[in-house]
Amino acid sequence: MTLSCRFVGAILFGVASDRFGRKWPLIVNIILYGIIGISTGFCQSYVQFIVFRALYGVSMGGIYGNCASTALENAPIPARGLLSGLLQQGYVLGLIMAVIWNLVTMNSQSYGWRMAFWCGGCFPLLIALWRVFLPESQAFLCIQEERKKAAFKGITGLKVK
């Protein structure tokens, strides 16, 4: 369910990040991701769990695309291929870490699987706070400036340098 809903988040937050910049759509998306993750740990039924996993997939899709574009558009051109591969391996590394976390904590806790969602939802909230203090993507600012020049030229017929 989670992976099948990722495309919705990729579309929604991809359009938002092209329109409003990389920074704030990503911050909103990370906060949603954290809240949904924490909320998943409180599910009392299978239906609730499936709904929250679908929402989690939407937020996951939005984060992945926005993070990839932000990371790669700010990277040096010769390093983008390597960095793209490393970024994609982060997903696999996260899965491995989740399995290890599960093996270490699941049997020792009365709340079992819930702890993984509670802890996994808190970390993104810290990342969102950190992201607030980082500047907007330089590539997006350049694109935004080009859009303003094109709009000015379209309205006035004057060329802007």
C-alpha cells in the first residue's frame, strides 16, 4: 500500500515545489511524514493501519522527489551520477536499518511494532526544523528569476537582462 501511493505524493509535492520552491513544500511534507508515522503507531485496527500506510506513501513520494531534486541540482555536475546512486541506496540502507531495529526492539517491548513508527516519526520532525534554517535552492531561485523576466517581457514587450 505504501509504495503504491508514492506517485500521488510525487505529483502533488512535485508540482508544489516547482511552483513555490523546494524549501517550504519539503518542510510541510516532512512534517506530514513525521505526524503520519507517529500516528501509525496508534492504529487500533487493520483498516486504520492501511489508511495510514497509504497516507505515509503519499508523503514518502513527495519527500523522495523533492529531496532528490534539491540534492542533485545543488551538486557539482560531474558528481551528480554518483550522488544519484548514493541517494537511491539510502532507501535500501533505511530498510536494512529498520529490520535491525525491529530485531533488536520488537521482542523486548510490550508495544512491539509501534515503537518503530513512533521513533521513525520523531526523526523527520527534527529534520524539518533543521530544514527551516537552510536557504532555498539556488537553482530554483535562478528559475524563478527567469520566470519573472519572461513575465515582465510578456506584459511590457521589453527585454530584461
